Amino acid sequence: MFGDMMGKLQEAQQKAAETKERLNTVSITEESAGGKVKVHITGNREIKDLEIDNSLLQDEEELADHLILALNKAITKAGEINEREMQAAASGALNIPGMDKLFGK
């Protein structure tokens, strides 16, 4: 029984690692200012690129506002995707007796 439990736990850890690796390939783009600011981020919440229209470079405050808006939208979306995928990967661990208490289920 203990060996089976350890095997399932290792399997769940492997699934979580694979999911995290896959989330590096998930690309999310969010924008603000009608597309003048674009943020490209991975499912693991790593910012890969920023695109800023030259027209926003004249007003530092406006640019900062639009950057914050686009970044927050991208981070929120990436967080939702990340959480959903990691929960799915961890669901196998919930089938191990007693693990449901560990994950708060």
C-alpha cells in the first residue's frame, strides 16, 4: 500500500512538472489603449515581450497607466490558466488516501 501511495505521489509530481513545462509554451497576449500597448506572457506568468506604440512615448503617465493595465490583465489571465492546469495535474494525488486533507478538499 505504501509503495502504491508513493508511486501515485511521484506520478502526480511528474504531471505537475510536465504541466509547468507545457505552460512555458502557452502564449497569452493582452492589450490596452486600443492595442497601442501589448503584453505577451507565458502560462507561467513570465513576460516575454512588450509592444508600445510610439504615440504613447510622449506622455509618461499615460504610458505607465496603460502598461499597468495590460500587465495586470495578462498576469490575471496567466494565473487563471496556470491554476486550472496545475489543479488538473494534481488531481491524481487526490486519489491517494489522506491526500485530500493535504490539498484542503
